[in-house]
Amino acid sequence: MLGQIRSIDPAADPIRFEVNLPETWNGKALQFGGGAFNGYLRETDGRGHTVVADKGQPTPLARGYATFGSDSGHHKHYLLLPDAFNLVNADFGLNDEERNNFASDGLKKTHDVAMALIKARYGRVPKRMYFIGGSTGGREALKVVDRWPDDYDGVMAAYAAWNQIETDLQFIHISQAMYAKGKDGQAGWLPSSKTKLLRDAVLNACDAQDGLTDRIISDPAGCHFDPAVLRCSDGKDRKGCLSDGQERTVLAFSAPQKTVFAVENDMDHQPGYNVLRGSDLVGNMGWLNHPFHPAIPFLNSFYYLIGDGVVRAFLAAGPQVNLFQINTQDGGTIGHAPSEYLPRVHEQSVEDDASLADLSPYERHGGKLLLVHGVADSTIPTDSSVLLYTRIVEAMGQQRTTAFVRLYLIPGFGHGRGVFDAGFDTVGALDRWVDEGLAPKTLIAVDQNKHAHRRERPMCCWPEWPRYAGGDTDAASSYVCTQKQ
């Protein structure tokens, strides 16, 4: 069933939604989150949804769940490209209603409309309500826990962009390193030959440390790689080594983004990426080393696509400022001018971020929360999920946190794909925890890459990670969860 929720502002797009109502209903419902800037309506029956779900199992709809989702309330075309490219189109941020719908309002509106339609169809509302999302959808998953804790019984947030404004500033900082020339006259853009060089060097240094050489680093904390060993002898761009500018970009990826002030819920930083510990930048740089303004998909890097859009549509409210003028440490100073965009950084953090650490209302409701992240993620830093989990523990204590929150880091898995394209029974794990009280411990993930033949790995509760102990390398039973470095 397709529908629209009309906007209040006539200049704003309506929210386009889809609700799927099974003939044989199990009395439960599942809301799906979006991705990136959203902006288009993807399949909401679970068939096309790729958030760590095992595609070898029946979809949630086929299992009797009513399912639904939306485009978050904007769908203007980007550079005359198809709907899916709205994922990188930030222009909706110039409209207050569209921006607020994206931040979280659209989630509640879609939920409430879906509840009315489910009640009209079956004569009652769901006895269980779940939410699953990854990336922006993961931020949305945490946002509904923050704002509407009584509406949901189980939530999974995968590779969540919960720390949104610091992530945006991180993208801007990385883009500056990638495209802007330093004092030595060098920019730091890396062609695919250099990202492959870095990936292979890190693997050669650390792959075998988990007991198995399989192009998967299971324990990134135990991997220590110095990119200086790849530096070209004269620091200039040559084949088979990194120039000084390229090394600066690698270091920009691995370093945390930090502001000199705190934003919403006292957040002031975002961890760096695992680029020196196993995450893969291959394919993330774009095809050209020239930064178009506005950015162009494929030709420019994803980081620049998002960062450029955020500056134009969220912080600067127009095309007159580009991201190379933004100081990401003080939150928006343009050159040496006063930080006129600093208030927008704070406003955007309040609107978008899902950084609340004290989840007591959700705990009191009896809600359960799964946090999942790939160790090889190069879009949202893996350690951002670790940071969120540790903040919850600091706010609520370990015993209370363990009773309703689990964190799983998956080796070889990136941002929805990877050398190990992990899938597990996402909604089933939530449902068993909520409905039957069976708290998840070690879970089993299967590799959904075409030629992987559904090999298995254990998903260990953080801070444990899977070490190979001998036996069939494709069987989860051949690995033990350990904290040993």
C-alpha cells in the first residue's frame, strides 16, 4: 500500500510511504529506516533491505510482520538523476519542514499513519513494534529510542550515523585533506592504485594475527601499522608509494574529528576510521581529483558529496560558501572571520544527532537495543558505535546496560557489504529477546557474497572478537570469542 502524508508548508514535499499488510498477520510490525539523505522510497517488505539481514531466510513480511517505511519527506531530483541519487542530495535542507522530517519528525508521522492503517485492516494495533535501520537508518533507530521510547519494543541500529554533526564535520575535514593543496603544494586525493596499496600493506601486516590469513582483520585494536613505511622517498606522487599529501589524507581518516566546544549531549568528537587497522578505502575516492561545486556523484568522493551538501544546505544556507572555507575544529569559522555558522552547527546537532546516553525511559518500557557495526566500515567509523555503547554504560552502569543493550562488531564487514558480507536473523534476534526473554549472546553471521557459499563467523558481544581455533574455516564453531590481544 502506497500513500502520502501531506506537508504543512506548500513548498515542502509530502512524505511518501509504503505499508505492507500480510494476509496472515503475526500481530507485530516492523519499521525500516533509510540511508544517507534518504529521498526515495525503497522496498519495505525486507526483500530489498540490506541492513545485515540474512537474505537466505524469509523476509519479515513473509514471516507475518506488517512492514513499513518512507522517503523521510523529500524527493526532489538531483542533477536530473534517478530517485536513488537523492541519497546524496542535501538540497532539501533549505526547507525547514523537509529538514525536520529528515531529522526525525517524518519517522513519527509515518509510524502513526501506519498504526492507523494496521488497526483499520486488522482491528487492533500491533502487540510488538520493531525498528531496523543502518547508517542514517541507524541514526533514525536511535532517534526513535530517544524521542518515542514507548512506541517501540525492539530496535536494531546498524553502523549508525548517530553522531551526525561531528560526522559531517569529519567528512568536511577529510575532503579538505583530499582536495585542498597543503603548504607543499600537494593535495591528498588517492587513486584506486594507492587505496589498494594501503589496503594490501595493512593486510600483510595484520591479517594473520587472528589465527587465519583470510583478508579479514578480526582484532583491529591489535593491528599497528605506520603509513610512513609507504611514503615516497622524496614525498612526491609516484607509483607504488604515497606522496606527503596522500599520507596526510590517510592520517586525516585515522584521526578523530574534534571540536573545541561540545554540541548536543556534550558530544565534542567523532572517532577516526580503521584505515590503518583493516577498513578499505578502495572505491571511496571518486574518479577525479577535481572537487566540483556542487559535488557530482561518482566523479567526486562520497565524503565530499555529503560534506559539500551539508555546507550548502544546512550550515551556509546557500551556494556562496564551500567546504574549503570551513574550520571543522571550531565548528564553522570562515577563514579568520567570526564563526557565524556556529549557531547552525548547534541547531543541526539538536535536530539530527541521536546522542542521548541515558536511555532510562526506553529501559522502563522494556525495550531492547541491538547495536551492530562492521570492523571494516569506511563510511561511519566503527569506534563510533563503541563510543555510543560506552557512553550508555557510563550513564546507566554496566549491569543495567547489559540487560537491554548489546553491541556486536563484525570483522570483514564494511558499510552494508564487505569481504565478509554479514547477514543474520535481525528481526528474529530482536523478537526472541523481547517476546521470549532470550537475550542474544554469540550470534551466527553468514557471508552473503556470491562465491562465499554462506560461510559462517560468530558475532561476538563487544569487546570480544572471533579468533580462529582450528577446523573448518567456514564454520562458526571453529572460532572462539576472546578479548586476548
